[in-house]
Amino acid sequence: ERLAASGADDVPRLCGVALNAYLTMLLDTGSLHCDPHPGNLLRTPDGRLCILDFGMCLDVPQDLQLALLEFIANLQSKNYERVPEDLVKLGFVPEDKIDELRSSGLTYAITQTLELASTGGGPKGAMEALVAKNKAKY
């Protein structure tokens, strides 16, 4: 059954297994599963995790593996001031444009968007979270 739809008591444990599996793939094999949404996670009848859809995977060089982990860690710990350096290390922004990136406000927009996406519920859930946040603020 789909992990997201499962009412089993072990779903939180399986979510941890999924996170460990994705990190192991990245750090031990250099492979990045590029489509890790809840629809690609199943709970087997015997309580194991099944990860689907390896059609979008990338080989990630070691230097980018570390940069990706730093980016994720900075987002997770809300160290948003470090995100511009992460985007340079990941090759999304040329190093000579980092000051321009910092002053543009784009980093703030990216981090806020990713923070909303982390609340779950897909685009609709993110929009509902944004509306609720703005209603509370204003």
C-alpha cells in the first residue's frame, strides 16, 4: 500500500528508513533518486519499505554530494544566510554573482518556497499553508 495512505503504526519508522536509503544511495553509491515523493514509497504487507521509480536518477560526483548535503542541512536548520554559498557550490550560480544573489531577495524566496513545500500536501497544501501564514501575520 502507498506509505502516505497507510494507517500502520510503523509508518514513521519507514519514513526514517526511506531517508536513510536515499542518503545511503547518495553517499555510498553516488546515485541521487530525483523523484522521492510519497507516491513512490510503498509499505509491503510484511512491513518493509519499497521505493519505486528509479527512472530519474543521477550520478553525483563526490564534491557535489557534500555540497548537496550542506544545502539540505542549511535548509533544514534554517541557516538561510548560507544558501547563496550552497547554490554556488552546486553550480547553480556563478561565484562572481553571489553578492547580486544576496541582494536580489531570491534566496529568501527560494527558502520560503521550500519551507512551504516541506509542510506537505503538494501544491494545494503549500498554498493553504501560505494563506494561513499570511492570515495569521496580517
